[in-house]
Amino acid sequence: PMTREPISPPSPATGDAGSRLSELPGAEAPVPLPAGIPEPSADEASLKRLVFSLAPVEPAVSMPVELSPGEAVLLLSPDQDDELAKTARDLLRQDYGVDTFPLPFMPAHLGPGEEGLDILTAAGVTRTSERVSGLASLAGLVITLPHGWSERLAGMADVSQLLTGLFQLLKAFLQSPTRKFVVLIHAREDADTLGQLLTEGLLGLFLSAAQEYAEVQFRTLEIDRDTDLPLALRAALDKGCAVVELINREGKVFTSQGHLAPVVFGDAPSLKLNPGDVVVMTGGATGISAHLARALAPFAPRLVFLGRTRLDPCAHPPEPHPELSSSASAPEKSRAREIAQTLADLHASGIEATYLTCDVTDPESVRVALGEVAGRYGRIDGIIHGAGVLRDGFLDQMTSEDFSLVADVKFLGAWNLFSAAERAGLRFFVGLSSVAAIQGNPGQTNYTAANRMMSALLRYLHRKNGTIRFKALMLPPVEGTGMAEDPDVRDLLRRRGVAYIHVQELAGLFCRELCVAPGDDDWVMFIRTLPSVRTAPLGNISHPALIGQLDGGPVAFSPRDFPMIDGISCLDLRGEHLEASRSFSRQNDLWIADHRPLKSLAHPLVSAAMMLETFMESARILYPHLQVLGVRQVRFLDMISCPPEVPRSSRISCRRAGADPREVVCEAALSVQEISPTGRLADRFIPHCTGQVLLGGGRGELAEWFQDFPVRPDELRTPAVNHKKVLKWYKDRTGLDGRYRVLEVIDGAGPGLIRGRTIYRETVDFAHLHAARYQYSPYLFEALMQLAAFHMLAMDPRDRRSMLPVEIGEIRFLRQCRPGEQITLEARLRVRDQESLLWDARGLDDRGRTIMQVRAMRMHWVSP
């Protein structure tokens, strides 16, 4: 989407072609900080996620609009028979002593001497605008939309045409030197009709116009059946309240307001994307759309881009159409090359991606394009509508063509896409909107109205299509792509208090919103900081301390889902980097006391299995929309001893490594506060474990790594070891106890191989957390390590040496174990030297499916 703010069109109030947006009313200069205090960077502010609900309008000091006898008010209504217009007329005449001029703009019938013009036609708009411009002493404009009026609309095209027509009439009214107020009155009963879409479009228009015409009172007034209309209209004509949108409900007055609402993480995705899902993206394969496409790559979708730029259909890989070389402008050629490069990049990473030329404002063009997509793939799972154009300019200089083009791409484009795909298995529809739709923006009345009306359309469709997920994402200026990269624009926005988000951050936020956030949040806004706008105030958006949850900015995480993470100190979506903390203590971590693998150890240790869980949890916080697939290149550098009453503080670092779009790889490290032999904690933190975490869009069947598995019964040379004897081995040879005595039986061993079984038990591992959940099955991995460690005991009971893990080549797992599930364990020795043994191992369920496999598991000898 186009999210930049305009570069200083001329001010309608002064006509000064050199005036800047920063000089408009409400654009106050920042207050300088005292000397010696550095000015904070707005871009350092934490990312915030906002959703919208009704908030009471606070009482204000009354400042009624002053009207004088002889001034006039224009009453625009769909038809002559309009009780709202009649009530407004009577109040204005009696209380304010002004003249009123009724003018129906969609008259079904007119009586003798009555005047009205149909603004659904270009001729009607022109004649009506001329009529408005000819009225003398025009001080006010009242638009009334009574209950049921929209039943006369033929469809969405009429809504768009009406918005453009009313824009023209508003523009004509604002030419009046005596202009004072504009009020829209509409009925709550029309909330789920086409009329509500027009209302939201007008509200977007008013929000921007209010910032261009500070002397004019702009207001939308929603009433219900019990509203005292004269009282509500008097309140609407009171400039003491600057809020544009007023909503009357049961005698109280509200407005729509954004408030902080981080997504609460749940382990099950709220929307599951599967390999091969078909996703259509508008806006061409450039800019934001290209970045979002790459962010979806781990889910392995089939992507279809729609855009107006023409590519050569015969070229493989795609390239700009030959005709562009001679006739197209330089920006169009550049855009064609960028599209071709995006497609080539996606193809190189294994993603099926195609491009179709399509004008989203043309329903037939969209029908043909999406018909081709559905015919090729059999379905369309999702649509991401990012198409948008800019025709910036102050309202008095904006043409109806400028207005309608911008509105049609966003609003009619969304409707055309939905209409063509709704019967093709559509599961989600995301529209990329703008913060301008919420706050308005001077010089962008068309863009604000277009995004507001598109967002309203998605909410309207959400209410009528409960099985499809609809979301409108209100975006601030985006860094890293698009026109908001212009240095002058960036400086201007910084001075106005608007902070960017980087396109890489947006990609992460988008995936979280699509896959993790609740579907009922149909309007969502992402921001760092925004200027305070009196006409559309936000609620308190300062980031509060979360009670009982891990603060991940736009996403909050329950400690129950991430028991190995105590706190998040840094979550950088742009750099794809996480810093977190964990304090290991025997008081809270009940599992620690059971893990003393060597009888010679004075204190129990943090287990290798739990170190890996810590890595996986840190990576999952960084990518909550993805699933952990496994780990690799793990090195256990030192043991973490846990004396009683001495918490071992640790720091976890996790950041993305490599550029494979299909599988996210994170480098993770665990550093622990140093402890002296006397038990005294030092200031230094020392690395104890490093490794990589692997994440993807979902877990499929595991590819079998080992051609010489299974371990066959005829390979076993030792008798089976029953559970009673296994427990005796634990007691005699190790300090392991309780939950870490994971082996149930050993079926037997042979030269370089061993086979056994475990029963996965549900354990209470944390004193402060009930029913904590893990990212994998740590006690299955523990069982595979112990199976390898017991091999030498099974082969030669006289051997008194023990073994500890020092390296893991790779672990992959299919799913987590179920409580009470019996798992068959197998391991084969690959390399043996004087210091260590290198094993491959796997665990199988009762159906013979591999649910975890480990390769290159290096175990070091430890003498008693």
C-alpha cells in the first residue's frame, strides 16, 4: 500500500504554494529538551498493536458554532421525504435563525416546484455542484442518510460513485467564504448495509478535511431510535469537542478509539497455512507485496501476483514486455524489472509464483484473472489486497478523477476480488490500509476516504461471511521500500511525530496477525508513535507492564507456554534478533533435582534436553507464527551446576542466520553467570551452549535419514533388561532420579547398536507453573541419549565409565509425545574414538512412524 504522507501540496486556507504540511493547524513544533538530555529517537519506541472499540467522549467546554440571520445551510438528503432532514431544518431555523436549502441527491420523485439532481451521474454531479456554488452566505452543510435509504443502491459501484459525488459537493461548499460546519447524520440501523460503507468513506474524507480547514467544524453523527436528535445536533454544532466521529448509544455519546491489544499467543495457529495453498496478492510483485511474499515462503504457498504492469508472457524467467522498452516511462520499466526479479527470487527458493496483468478496478478483468487462477489450481485460499495509487493534493485542488481513481483501487478493487474468489474456497482476505484512515492526513482526502471505506467493506464482509477471515491492517509509513523513503518526507514525518516501521518488521507483524491473532480483530493498527490529533484521538497507547505475561510487544506470551523463558529484554523484528533471560533454580525448576547424571557430582545439572527447549522457546518467540522443526550444530560447552538456594542466571541470544526463505534458521546461545568453586556468583556471563534452531510453516512427515534402521531383533546379542533391572542400573551407576529415569526396558544390545523403550509420562516440572507446555518432547530426547549411554553397560557390565553429551549434529521431530505413549528407541554407533562415541538414534510410535530422529550425537567418556 501507499502509506507515505503528501509532500506539501498548497494550503487551501492561504493559497501559498510554498506552505508546508508542518505549518498546517495542529502541526505543532516539538518542545526542545533541556540541555544535556539527548533527544530520543521515535524509531526506538516499541512496536504497538491497536484494535478499535467504542470509548466515551469526554465532556468539553462548550463553544457553540455561531450562526447569524441571513446565513444559509444546505440540506443534502437522498430524497425529499426525509424526516432527519426535516428535523435538522426546523432546529436550524428556530434555534439559529438561518435559511435552509433542501437538495435531494438521489430523488425518486419530486413534487411541483421541488428541486433535486441525481449525483450518481457525472452530469448530475456537475449541475448540483454549480447549484451549491451559487448559494449565497452558505455557512453550513448537513448531509442526512435516514434508515433504509441505501436499499436503492444497486451495488458497490453506486457506493463509490456517491462518495465521489458528495466529495464534489463538499468541495463546492468549502468554496463559500462563510463556511462554518459540515455534519453527516446517519442511522445506526443501517450499520450492516451499503449505506454504512458510504458513511465510513465520508468520515475518512472529513478526518483529512478537518486538518486542512481548521476553522470548519466537521462531524459525523450516528443516532439510534432513542436519540434526541435536536439535542444531538446541538452537540454536533459545538466546537468545544473536536472529535469528528460522534456515536449516540442509549443516551450516551461515544467515538471509535484505538487501544493497545497485544495478541495473546496460543500454540495452535488461529489460521493454518498449508503447503500448496493458493494466495493472490495485488499491487504487483514489488515493494511491500514482494516482502510479504518472501515472509510467507516457509509455508510453501503458491503465489499469484496481480498488477497493471505488463510482462512478456513467453519469457522464462519472466521479464518486462518488449513493448515497454520503447513506449514505457522509466518508472514503469523499473517496476517491470522489479517484478521479474521478485518472481525469479521466489522460483530460486522453490516457491511457485506467477504474475497476471489485471486492473482490480475492472470487475471483468478481475473475474478473468481469478478464473484463470481457480481453473489452474482448483481453489483460491487467500487474498492480500495491497494495490493502491496516490493522487495527493489539497481538497480544493483535487479533481473528481483524482478522488475516484484512488477510491476505486482500494474499495472497488477489494470488492471485485472478493466477488470473484468467494466461491473458490476463500479462507482469508487481508487489506493493507493506512493509519490515515484512522487519523486523516492533510492533502490525502482521497486516500483517507478510500482506505477507510475499504476497511469498512472488510468489516461488512466479515459479519456476513463468518467462515472467512477478514482483516484490515492500518499501516504507518514503511521504511525500506516505497515513496516514504524520500529524505524530505522522512524528515517531515519525524518532525510531526510519526515513526516508521521497517518493511522487515511489517513482514513479521503481518505473519503474526494472519496466523496467530484472533480472527475477530478485523481492524488492526501497527504503530510506534503517532502525533496527537484532536479530531481523532487515540486512547492511552503507552506500553503498560504486562502482569503475568512475557512482553513481546505486539504479541504477549504466557509463561505456561514458554516455561524456560523468564523475560524478554530485546525483540527486534527488523534485525530478527531476540535477547531473553532465564534463572535456573531448584526452588522453581523441580526437574533440576532429578538430573544428576554422575554420582560424583556435588550438585544436579541443567539437562541438555532443557537447554534445547530453551533455544526452541526463544526461536518460537521470535517467530510465533512458525513451528519448531528441530535443532542442529549444538555444542554443550560446559555443565551448569545448580547448588541449593543459588539461582543460576542466564542470558539467551537468538537471531536469524542465513537467507533460506523456506526454512528459518536461528543461531542461539546460552550464557550463564559464572560461579566460583566456593559458590560465589561473579559478574561475568560465560557461554555454556550454542546451536541452531530450525523453524518452518508446519511439520510434515519426517524424511528417514538412516537406511540401516530399524535395529532388528536378530542383531541383538544381549538379553533384554526389564524395568526392575533398569531402575537398579539408574541407582547404582547414576545420580538420576524421578522424572529423569526415562528408560522403561532395554530390548537388547549388540556391537554398535541398542534398542529399548520408554513410556512418556506427564510430569509437573515447575513449582510456579501449572500444566506447562514444551516445544518438543524433552524426555524423549533424554531417553535417546540415555539409551546410547547405557550401551556399554549392556554390553559389558564391568565397564564403570559414564557418558555425557557434548555435540548434536541434528534433531528433527514430527510431533510431541502423548502422556502414557510407549515409544520404541533405537540407536546405532557411527564413530568410536578414545574420547567419544558418535551415535544416530530415533524414536518410533506404536504405528512405526519416526517421531524424533537424532544424528551425530557425540557422547564423551567420563571416568568414575
